[in-house]
Amino acid sequence: MRVALGVAYDGLHFHGWQKQKNTITVQAVLEDAVSRVANEPVHCQAAGRTDAGVHATGQVVVFETSAERDLDAWRRGVNALTPASINIHWVQVVAGSFHARYSATARRYTYVLDDRGVRDPFLTGRVWFSQTLDADLMHRSAQSLVGEHDFSGFRASGCQSLTPMRRVNFCQVRRQDHLVIIEIEANAFLLHMVRNVVRALHDASLTGDPDHPGSILEGRDRRLLGPTAPPDGLYLTCVSYGDLDMPKALEPSFVTASTTL
């Protein structure tokens, strides 16, 4: 049986998704819990290998097992064996050909900035604290990134993707009180692409130059961009699989879901 899980986790507590020696990762903790419920070794594959400090509300994880369990027994059992920083919020049986990563047709990320100019201890590690930002200018700037483009200018040096071409379906920036929320969806993302897009939009606001992201896109040179935005405010919120019916995407609990997407 091939089982898919909808997983949320607080990235503050983990050194990213992928299992590594001598570090606590989401994959390691989740595989241990699922294996104990299945009473056999289980390997978990994820839709996206989030970096250290990056969060998820809509990660999709898939595993194969010969164990027969009620779907809710998987959810309750895994949640009982994982820390509070991980939560399984749905379970679904999928076809044997389904792959968490390669079957995905789109991924959506939300990035949250707090521009009050003061650090909130209750949001530390969950937002990027910034100077006052112009969300409207950032939204206008972001539209130059929509469509299929060469995103070399937003690609980390360690990226192993065979091509820098990606299709951005939308990139929306909006304000929610003192929060500036960036939502971006693409068919796939390059290494650190979302955080580099956030840096470009952030800097466009600070400089008052709405053409800044477009210039980086056209220049195709990562050196034209400032330091990568921190992982703190980044959330994987939704993975789409074409016509396959998956539960609705979730936003971070302190963010009001957009009504325009």
C-alpha cells in the first residue's frame, strides 16, 4: 500500500527535511514514527526538501508499507510518536505510481515579513523582521516574474537542477496589519529561488525601484542580488497534483488566507 501524508512542521526545531548524520531532521523523526506504527522499516519521500529553519503547513510525504492500518490510525499513531513541532493533518491512499516530488504539478510557498521595526519574541524564527515596506510596490514588482523564464539570477550556486527554466503561476504581495505576505506558486523551484525572490522584492521596496526584480531576471546573474533572505519566514503551504484531489492548502496560523488566489 502506498500512503500519502499531509504534514505540517515548525522548521525551528529541525535541520531541514533530509536525513543527515548527527542532526535532527524532519525525515528522520517522521520515518522513525511511521516505521513504529507500521512495525517495519519505512522510507518517506517528500514533495520538497525544505532547508534548515524553513517551515511547512502543506508538505506531502509518501511511503510504501505492507502494514494494513485504518487511515485515522496512521494519523493518530504517527502524531502520538512525534514531537508537537510535527503534525499529520490528513492521510490518503494513493496509486502505486504516485511520487511525492515528481508527480507534483505545482508548489506554493508563503513568505512572511514583519515590518514594525521591532523584534517580536513570539514571532522570532517565524518571520523576517524588516524595515517598513511598501507592499503595493512589491506586488507590482513581482508581476515581472510571472510566466516561464530563466531564473538563473535567483538560483543558489549549489543548485543541481539541469535547467534554470521555471514557470511562475502567480506571485502576490499583500499586507495584513504589520505583516507583509508574499505568496508564490510555480511548477517547481530552484535552490533558494523563493528566498532570493523575496530578497529582490524586499530591496525593490527599500530602494523604491519596482524594476529591480525584473533587472535581475534579465541579467541572469546571481551577483546582482543581495544576500539570500533568511529561512525564518518561509512556509511550504501547498503541493498540487493535477486532477488528484488533495485537501485544501493551509496558511501559517497567524496569517489570514488570501481571498484572491
